[in-house]
Amino acid sequence: MSLSLPATLPASLQRLVDHHLTQWQLAVRQAGLESSLPQLGDAFMAELQQVLVGSDFVAEQLRRDPHMAWRLVEDQRLWRSLAPGEMAELLAEALSSATTEDELARLLRRFRQQYQVRIIWRDLLRHASTMETTQDLSDMADVCLEQGYRWLYRHMTDSMGTPCNHAGEEQHLVVLGMGKLGAHELNLSSDIDLIFAYPSSGETQGGRRSLSNQEFFTRVGQRLIKLLDEVTVDGFVFRVDMRLRPYGDSGALVFSFNALEQYYQSQGRDWERYAMIKARVVAGDQRAGAELLSMLKPFVYRRYLDFAAIEALRNLKQMIRREVQRKGLEDNVKLGAGGIREVEFIGQAFQLIHGGRDRSLQQRPILPVLDVLATNVYLPDAAVDELKGAYLFLRDTEHALQAIDDRQTQMLPTDALAQARVAWVMGFESWDEYRAQLDLQRSKVARHFAGVIADPDEDEDQPQLDYEEWMLLWADLHEAEQAQQQLAEGGFQDPGRAWDLLRNLMGSARVRAMQRMSRERLDIFMPRLLGMACEQENPDLALERVMPLVEAVARRSAYLVLLTENPGALHELLVLCSASPLIAEQIARYPVVLDELLNSGRLYRPPEIAELVDELRQELVRMPEDDLEQQMEVLRYFKRAHGLRVVASEIAGSLPLMKVSDYLTWIAEAILQQVLELAWSDMVRRHGVPRRHDGSPCELDFVIVGYGKVGGIELAHSSDLDLVFIHDGDTDAETDGPRPLDGGRFYTRLGQRIIHILTAQTTSGALYDVDMRLRPSGDAGLLVTSLDAFARYQHEQAWTWEHQALVRARPLAGCPRLGEKFIRLRADVLGREREEEKLRQDVLSMRQKMRDNLATQATHGGFDSAAFTAETLFDLKQDAGGIVDIEFMVQYAVLAWSCRYPELLRFTDNIRILDGLRDAGLIVGEDVQRLQEAYKAYRAAAHRLALQKQPGKTPGDQFHDYRHDIIRLWRQWLPDAAGA
């Protein structure tokens, strides 16, 4: 693709240039400026001939106003970009002499003509990039609107009074620029699409008579439109189009903010959402305008993935195609196939569907949106590169067409002279060469356009399913006997049960209460669900487990659209729900996680810890820092989404047990760090920063310590968190904020805040159940403990079982410096020398209490011979030879021997502690291997049972070898009466 002008000029174009030059030179002589021509310089004269090839408008303006050429070269404005704000300064200077509205109109038009010539000049010669041209045009519109409005407002308030709200505060108009103006993408002859609004009702004050704000701003709007749009002998400034306002031409000219919000929320149509993507405050009260856009954002960008927009977008797409065919727009570079509109449609389709969750899509210009589509992998890089290249080529073509006569056109010319002009301006030697390149670019756009929101039933690459028979069944056109026969033929083992499920759904209160559109979506979805369920290994199970979800989302039918539009997501849903009732229940309770099923590659590849931390931080950064409700929703979605990815990988067999626990623990750690930072920021904002003992300000000086499964990096899918909070501040010194607290109360409230964020039941549920009973003195102790107090308690008051728990304790989040102090303290407490007989008795006593209360009583805690038969149950955790026996042996070994082998204190998880015991020669390798294998086998079985929503118990005839080995080792290390 060429971007430079050809070296030679065809004869036909040379004759055109000579004609324009002759006319201009005549006008220069008549104006007495001929002697001043050298002041224009050689560069101007050389470039003038090239510009005249592409623009009769420039030729006409220079002829009508010969002095314009000298104004254009002033301050090198033809050859440099304008600085920010310079356009506004130039217009203010040009309008400074206006005393009447007629003078204002005339000066605006003259300004527009001169700077339109400048913009065309720089565009045709490629002094400005395509997007600088559109930015300059949009800036010109902005400053003309702003300064025109301000002038009218001042003069109208002098006679009519100042519009005020009911509190007496001055009100201003807010002018929203839509479409290309809103996106800073005006072309050389664009209309400007506007919507007028004002903040609130009220009336004018200080005028001869009072007017309502509605009436005052209507008059301002009418005069502003006339000021810009009316064609006079001096031309026009911009054509104004107000049809995008509510109710179009039949609606009021201006609306209050509340009226706009009510209209869009109750009556706004999908095409209005599409249009509002590009809305921008272009004139008037910028601060109030920002509030208005914030009010309207929920209408434009849905909170979750908005697949309900697909049907409307698909209809719009079909309308575009039919319009092209019906109106013969093949030669229209904007509206024709593969034209500018189709590139914009691609970007805005993704914005409407994904923009509510992906805030990087919430921007107006199309090129940055396309970049996001590549960066966030909505489209391949190659596709985006093709779309961007084609878009720039098409916009350059559009400018070349419009520059000729300053006329609003996107139609390719049919006469030879105009074709030669456009080809030359676009950098081609001939029209045929240019047209070949244009057709190539448009074919790329058309190909990508065809692939956006394509109907899955029309995708030739996808195998087609015959839904017709299931559509008849769902429409209740069959008798029960026929329906059950059809279900049996489809692979259902219990067709009666399947039919009952369908009938119950049909008759449920939620389905009966569905609105027309939602019911239509259900009717489209259900045959697809039945057809795909038949492809599962167990159709009965798949249908039974998915039906609660279908009923749960019946009144939020966008989820049905999501699954209808994405057969792959529906397939993943059926697979996961078939594999685990726990997952089926979770998705039914929190259907927002269905979004995660859209990308199977991402679904089965949980991220590493650094990616998790970064992703959560990035999501929270996009939330208002004072909006805890939104922050809590982000945290909950993050946990559920990544939990789903972990379980999907576990079910698929791509993630072994140890990695499952690693990921679940990493998710918890990432969440805890962000929860702590949110709680700390909120507390500091309210109360200021606490102090250390030396008087210096604390830098968090707080750590969340994990015990139990989270401390041992062994979290399961429904595990709670055993936590202890420790700080290192001065409990007596006050914070330095507006509402000071002593350090003790500050850190206690910080702990309470953390627990609230973790455990509060929102619409998305709680993050985690939290158990704080392992803190010093348990429930009777302080919620947050100072490091010194924690140390004293561990050294002087803690029971042996508390030191056993400390074996699995580690810092999860908070101050790294304090975390290191805790690790040293833990090593000091655990590594002290103990009297082994007393330690053995303490451990045995605690284990016996657990057996008495938690183990299987019918088999005396798993010791009876009946415990090894299929008729009884083996408690994986509590019975003899189970998980707790292994954990107690490991904890005993650490407490007994770490005084001589401090390397045993390095890790908190049982597997690596066992490695340490083997490496230290304290346990033979064969026994370590058996303990590790048994521990992993038990935990894997417990995970599988949890996914099936079953207790952690297996038939007693399982795991015989492991159980006997562990009981043998227990009796060697910790002989007790129960096991004798």
C-alpha cells in the first residue's frame, strides 16, 4: 500500500492544476498581493500544486479569500501540528470582536473555512497522519461548540436570567458528542451528532421573567444549532444532527439528567447502547457531563459479559448486509461491504458484549479498541493488523473523496478525472492499481465482519446438530409416552425421570413468570441442551445436574444466550456438571462463572502465582478505591472463576492432587494480600497511620498467618481458613488521622475489617469461612495479637497441641519484615528441646480425644477387625491409619527432633517435612515413601468425594495396606493403649 504521492502528474490533472493556479493568481493580483508572493515561500508554492490536484474546495477558498494563503503560512501552521489548546486560543482570538450573533456566525464560518483548508492541505500531503486529521477536525468542532455555547449563554443570561437548580446553584448545558465526534474521528465532511442535557430542573433567576431550565436550555440549544448549521453566504460551520436523542425528531430538544437516565434504563434500545459507546462531553459543563456519563454507563456496559446483545447485534449486522444489497452501496467505502462501518461494527460488537467486565474496552476511538482485541486475545494479532490497515486505507480514501468539494460523500467516483484525482492522492499511478488495493482491503474487512457473532447454526465448519425433534418435544407437542420413547432413543436410561425434569421446568414458577423475550431464549436453548446432553456418557446425569442452573437463570436469560451462542461452553458445562454435583451446584448458585467456559484453553490452564496476583491487582485497580461493594464482588468472582478452572483441570486429569492444593492455596494467598491492602487503606483513610514503638509510622506492620490446610499448602475446594493476625505496632500510641485510635484498637478493627470482607454474604456469597480459634487463648483471646504477646504466649502458656498447630503455620500476607520475624519466632518455639516422654503423652492424649469424638465409633476408631470390611466405613481423616495419624506423627517428629535438626522447620507441608526426616536419617526411606503415598492417596480420595458432595469416608475394605503400615509406624513411635 502506497502512502506517498506519485512523482509524475498525468496530463489531465496538470491541466486542472494549471486552471486553479491561474484563477488564484488572478485573485491575488486583484487583491494587490502579487508583490507579496515571495513571502509564501517555495515550499508553499510547490505544495499548492499538489493540493490543488486533490481539492477544488481549497482552490475556491484561496480564490475567494486571497489573504488566506498568507494567514496559513503564519507561524508555520501548515507544516506543524497544533499544540494542545492552540485551536481554542486561535478561535478565541478570531471571535474576540464579535458583538452580535450575526457577527459571531460569520467569524465562526471564516475560521472554519481557513482551518478546513489547513487540515485538507496537511492530510493530502501526509503532513498529518490519518488520525491526526480526524483529531484536528474533532477539536475544531469541540472549540466551535464550546465557544459558541459560552457566547450564547452569556448573552442570553443577560436578558433571560441565570438558570439555577432548586438550591439556587447555576446550571449549564451539557453537550454530548456522539458517533465520530465523540470518538475524535470526524471526517472532512462529517455531520456532528449531538445530545443536549442539563443537570436538574429549576428556573432562571435575575431575568425579566422566570423561565424553566427546560425552556431556557431549549432556546440555547436552538440558537446553537442555528449558529453552526445554517448555510449563509459564508457557508456553514458544521451540519448538526440531533436525531440520536431520545425519541428522535419527535422528542424534546433537551433533557434533564434524570429524564435521560430514566429513558435509557426503561426504554433504551440496543442501537442506542451501540451509539452511546462513543458519547463524549464536547461542550458545556464538563464536570456535570462526567456525572451524566457515569449515570448512563450501566446502560451501555452491562456488569457481566453481555451475550444478550448478540441477537440485537446480529440483527443489526443483517440489516447492514440487506441495506448494502438493496441500495447498491457496493461503491460506498463507508457503508458498502468491507467498508468503514463494518470495521467499527466489529470493534463495537466486542465492546457491547465484553465491555462491562473488560474495562479496557470502554473507550471510544476504534483503533485503540482493536489493539485491545489483540492484546486480550479476542481476535488474533493478524486479524487486528489487517483491520487496522484496512481502516486507515478506507479513511484516507474517504478524505480523498471529500476533499475534492468539501462534500459529504463516501461514494467512489465514476468519471475518469475524479478517479485519476483520487488514485493520485492515494499514491497510485492509475485508478486500476488503486482499485485493486481497495478491493483487497475491503475483502479483508468483509471476511472478518462475516466471522463476528456468526450464527453457530450457520457455521459451515461446525458439525450441525438436528434440534428439530427436540424442539417439538420442548414445545410439548408430544404425549408423555412418545416423549419418553424419544428420550430413550436419544440415550436416556431413565426417560421417565428425564421427562419429569423437563415437565417440572416447564411448569415452574420461574419459567411461567418469564417475559416474552426470555421465554423465546429458553425455547431456543433447551433443544440444544437436550441434543448435547445426548452426546454425554451419561445423558441422565448431565440433564439432572444442569436443570437447576437452567431454572436459576430463567429470569436472567442472558446466560441462556451465552450458552446458546457458544456450543463449546455448553459442552464444557455438561462435562463439568456430569463429573461433579458440587460444581453443578456452585455454577447454579453463581452463574456469573459461566463466562469462564468460553475459552477452553484458558479454562484448563490455571495461572501461576505471579499471574494470579497480578490479575487480581489489575482487576481491583479498575474499581473506585472507596467502593468496597464492587471490590468485594471482584474478589468473589476471582475466587470462583479460578476455583472453577482448578476443578476443571482436576476433573480433566491435567492437574495432579498436589498442584490442585497449590493452586487453591495460591488463590487464597492472592486474595488475602488484596483484602489486607483494602482493609489497611480504608482504616488509614479513616483514622490515619499507627505508630511503632520508636514513634515512626507503621508500614503495615501486620501479617496474616495461616494454620492448618492453608498453612500446610493443602487447601481443598471447600476448605475454611485457619488464621491468626499479628501486628508489631505500639498498642498505646494513637494514629495520626482525623479520627485517631490507639494502636491496639486500630489493629483490632483492621482484623475485624479483614474478616468482614472475607466472610460477608453478598449476592456472590462469601469468600471463605474463617476460623480464628488458633490465636492465643482461642476465642477468649484478642482478635489481633502483638508479636511480643504472641511470643510470650507461645513460650509460657501454649499447650502442646498449639505447638503442633504451629508446625503448619506460615505467613500468608502482609509485611515481609514482620513475616520474617514470625518465621524466626516459630523456629525458636518449635526448636526448643523437649522432654520426649511428656511430649509423647501430650500428643497421645490429644489424639485419643479426637478419636473419641470424631472417629468411627462402631469400629472403635478404625482399630476393630470389622473396620477392614466392606460393610463398614473408613474415615479417611480421623480413623486409625488415616490422615490425622500421619499429621500427628510428623508434628511429633518436628517437636521432638528439630532442636537437633533445625532443617525440619524449613517447610510447613507434611510431604516436604517427611522428606526432611528421611534426609536427616530419622526415618528410613521406605517408611517415608509409604507415608507419603498413603497421605496423597487419602487426600486424592477425599478430593474426589468432596466433588461428589460426599463425606470423606470410603468402604472399609479399601486402603488396607496403607492403613496397616501407618498403624504399625504409629505403634513404633507413639505406642498407646487404644492401639495395643
